[in-house]
Amino acid sequence: MADEKIRIMIVDDVVESQKNLARLLSFENDMEVIGFASTGAEALEEARKIQPHVILMDINMPDMDGIRATEIITKSIPCSVVMISVQSDRDYMRRAMQAGAVDFIAKPPSAEELYATVRNAYQRRPTFTKEIKEKKEERAVKVSGKILVVYSPQGGAGVTTVAVNMAAAMMSDYHRAILVDANLQFGDVVVHLDRPNERNLVDLAQAADILDNELIQQVVIQHDSGLNILAAPKRPEEAELVAPANLGKVVQALAEQYDYVVVDTSLHLDDITLNLFEIADVVMFVGLPMIPAAKNLRVVLDLLNQLGFDSSKSMFVINRVPTDKRSGALNPEDVGNLLKLQVAAAIPSVEKAMYDALNRGVPVIISTKSSPSKELRDLAQVVMERLNQGRIELDEDDFVQPEGDRQKGGRRGGLF
């Protein structure tokens, strides 16, 4: 329409700056400010809702800076982003343009500069082509990959070691695998695999509703072995930036791009973990050959039974089984009988091989062919057979509901 107003969203963590820009824009009859955001994460959510033509984006903001937010927005929403900043050096301009911004203006802009920049950005705004729309529709019905969640309520059970090696064993020339570190406060998958934590789960969780393969590939880390990794947040306080429902959406989006998604978890039985149990195809419970560990796992299994957990998708593995028969550890079969669970694998404790693999930053199944590599490979084969017994198709209704909706019904709401 010729008389269409330019719909503008202002993103700035300083309220006074928001007001000043909005006041200047209000004098132009062809411009309309339709929304505000104070952080990069808010900008992603608000832009998805209101679909502006032009976004005026400040660079320096808390939780996610304007450049990172621009990278995500320009790949999923048909709008133009104009970066604004008090810092006008060439490096900022270069990074802004690489992120997808169409222009860069210094703060505070003059009225004439602001009006001209907004109108130019409006003319240059992209539109989703028919091919992109068809690709999005195709993704909505894509057959899902398989999700393995590895969990233990017992500290020191070696959950991360098991998860790392399951993912590495599942990866091949014919299958793509990704390892997700969902131990949000103290995840150390990148330590096990000697990789830097540059971008991580927070980046994808904050864009959970607009994920595509291009965005995912910008965030995941690749190990020398070819295994892809989605790292945990860098710091414990950043765990709060990952909502349970958004984590579920991220994992399911990964299952549209990978054949196998292996999820490492913390020992806490919270909404994060329970959501992962719900969307998993197989949940691998990792125990130790000792009474306290068996007791803790029994408590968890009883609680999950009360909550209606589908026990048919569970597997039980005993890790760190001493090779010395006189060690005093419980016999794996006795532990299985105590818990009324079939033991899928007993992984021997071979400390030299484990420490060597950890110090080298490679999975033990790659660093050695002897024990415990053989047992872990055999276990991975059993898991893949379980995972491939059926296929799951995803649509929007399969995503984990927001916490408020989920707690309206069922037995979980009253416990967590």
C-alpha cells in the first residue's frame, strides 16, 4: 500500500533514549513506533510478535548485545535493522554489517539523519520468498531424529563421560550426532572435549521460536572428531536465561537436523530435567555399584512412576564398576535386582584410560580400543537399536508447553 506507515521498533536499554527516538519519529506522518525492547532477548521475542519493518538497535545491552540479536533477527524476520551506538568506530560498523544490519548511525542522531536512514532501511527491507516459506512448512512435518537423555541422581556417576562417548559412538559417515550440555549451571562437556565456550545454549534458547539450521550451525561447536556440541551456559547465573520450555524446543529443533541428539544433564530433578524426560525417546539412568547410589535412583524411579513417566523408554547402566573383585563394590546383577531393572551395560572403571582421554580432550572410545572403549561401543549399539525401533514426527503441538500452561493439569504441577 502506498500510504502504509513504516512500522518501527526501538531496542535500547536506556528508557530515556527510547523516548527521545520515539519523540523524533512521531513528527513524521509516514512513521509509527509500534514497540520497544530493552535487551537483545526481548528484541527477538518482540520482533517475532509485532513484525516491524525497521528496527533501531542499540549495540551495547545486557544479556545479548545488539549485534548478536541482529544476526538472529535478520535470518528469521523480514525487516531491516539499523544499528545505533555512541561508539562509531569502524570495527563496530564492520561487525554490524556482517551481522546483517543495513545501516549504522551514531547516537544521538539528528532528526534529518534519522528520518533518511529509516526510510532507506524501509526500502531495503527483505521479504520472505515463496521458497523460504515452503522450506519452513517442510520442516514442520520433518521426521525427527532420536533423543537420548543421560541422567543420574548420584554425583560422580560419570554421566558426562557416558554422554560424551554415546554421542561420539553414534556419529558416523551416515549419521549426524550432537551432544547437548543441559547441565546449565556447571556443565563441563567443553572441558571433556577441550573446546572453547564461545556461543552456547543461551543463544539458541533465547531464539527458541525462530530456530533454523543456519542459526543452529552458527552456535554449535565442532570437535576434531566431527562431533557437534551445544555447550552449557558459561556461568551459573546464566542458567536462568534458559527456560525449561525453550530448552525443550531447542532439543526438538536439533532433532530435526541431526539423526541423534544426546543430552547430558545435571543431578537435579527439576523442571528442566523432567521436560527432557518427556521429550526423550530413551532415558539412560546411570548408577554406581554401591548402596547409596542405588537408594537415590530408587527414590527417583518411584517419583517418576507417580508422575506417570513411561518406564518403557528407560535404560539402566552401571558405571565405574571396579575390575578388582575384592573391591567391596556391589555386583551389577545384584544392583539390577535391587532396583528391579535390567542392566543394559556394566562399564568397568579403568582410570588410566579415562584420565588419558579427558586430558587429551577426546572420547575414550576414540583414544583407545581396549576397555572401557569396547563396553561403551557395545552400549551405544544397543541404544541405537532401541532408538530406531520407531520414528517420531514433530509438529508445533509436540513442543513442550510453557510452564504456566503445563502446570494446570497433571500431577507434576503440585510437586515442582
